[in-house]
Amino acid sequence: MKCLLVGNFGVGNLGDEALKEYFLQEFSDVDWTVISATPKGSNEVVPLPGGVRSFLRFKWLSTITAYRNCDAVVFGGGSLFTDTESVFACFIWWLHAQFGFLLGKPVHLAFQGIGPFRTRLGARFARAVCRKSQTISVRDALSFSRVGEWGLSSKCVQSCDPVFSLIKSHKVTDCSKNVLILIPRKNSGDKFMTTAQEFVKSMHPDEVRIISMQPDKRSEMEYCQKLASTIDTPNRIQKVSTLNDLIQEVSKASFVISERYHGAIVALALGKEVEIVSQCKDDKLSSLHQSGVASLDSIDRGVRHLRSALN
């Protein structure tokens, strides 16, 4: 079977790349073509154009071919359908789903985070995709509740983020030092900085390590440098580009403060004490506050749901 894997891939976000790795490994019997902002090789194509500049490059013509040749379209994990940062994101993913619908391709939403929504428009884009998708699996209870409110719970199953299963397969090393690890985002603000400073004062760590999960983003590195300048304790900024790098760094922590979803998941999966800093009410990080990391059985539930549809 030929499937098109849709997600926020190729933008240097470690969590999204880990999700891509999961799908390629778990569904190795599928002939995948991946939509990526920076395609590499013949099995990756660019996203559909979201503006005049990307349209005029015409690189998306190969993406049209991939849509035509695939047997199904799979949205592979992540928080694609939320407008917490931009309603345009909901439009972009709606566009990708709509193209699949127009060509008569079955569309599957796998391990998705749905919402929260600041605008009615963002919610409408998400609801329109969910209504026409053949299967839906979500990674948290808040997303399941939102989909249920749309009257779609009958074809939706609650799973959890599949990256959890990749974490369990890695060997880790412990550290005897009192290390505080901070994992901010490129758009972290005063809330994260204040939280970090308070824990530095109360913990008196031997060392503070600031992890950048998207080091190619200038705004993230600038925030990490600003954060480091406010901490008197010996500290350093650590760039990580793979899931294994992140696991090895977090395994050395005594305590973790994270505003990154997959940073928090790694810490929880490794049994570390974690302070999760949410970006807004009922967001994906809030879902970890409520339920933590689910079991491997719940991941299997999502896998079976998708696999039965693909078969």
C-alpha cells in the first residue's frame, strides 16, 4: 500500500521528526511518501503551497503526483489542528486534507492533538476535516472530548503520543550530580523564565542545562541565551537534534522544567520529576498535567485502529 504521510516535518522540530521516525518504523510494510518542508530523497515532497511565493516555485507539482498515486493520506501525529499560535496552521492542514478528499482518497488522522481553539474559524477547519476523515485517533483526553462534542466519538479512539514507545527502546545513562534541565520553546516568555528562576533558587542545583530542541531557529537560541544570562548557577546551552540525544540529556536530570511537549514526555517516560509549563488553558501540555504518559497498550489501540483501516 502507498500512503502519503502529512505532518509538520522538515522544520527542525525534534518532536515532529521523532513522529516521522515512528511511522516509518512501525508501519514499515507501507510504501510512504512524506510531506516535508525540506524534502530529501525521492520519497519526500514539499507541502502544498500556502502563499504566492511557494506557489510560483512549482515544487508542489510532485506533491500533486504523490496525492494521485497514493492509496491513503495519513496525518501522522502532532498538534496540527490547533490555532493557539496561528489560525493559518489550521487552514494549511485543512487544505492538505481537502485535496485528499477531492481525489477520493481515504484520510486518516493518527495520534492527533485536536485543539484548543482561540477562534471559530480554526475550530471549523478542524471539525470539517474530522467529519470527513475515515478514522481518527487522538493522543489525549482533552482532544477526545473535543472530537466527542462534534458528535464524532464513534469513529475516534483515544491513544497517546507514539513517541513514548521509541523512548522505551533506548538505553539511558544516569548522572549523580544535581542537574536542573530547562526545555523552553522559541516563543517561551516571562512565565517560563520566572518558573526556571524560582526552581534554581529552591533547588540550588550543581548545574543548569538549557536544552534547545529546535536549535536551527534563531528565536529559540536567542531565548536560550537570554534565559542563561538570568541564571547565576553554572549553566550551558545544549543543542539536541535527535530523540536519542534528548533522551541521553534528560536521563542525567534531577529535575526537568519543560514547555516542550516531547521534552515533557521524555522526562515522564524516564521517571523524572517534571514541572510542565503550559502555553495556554487546556493545551497539549495541560493534557500531560492531567494524565501524564499513558501506557504502551493505549498506543497499540491507535496502531490497531489505523492498521485495520489501511488493511
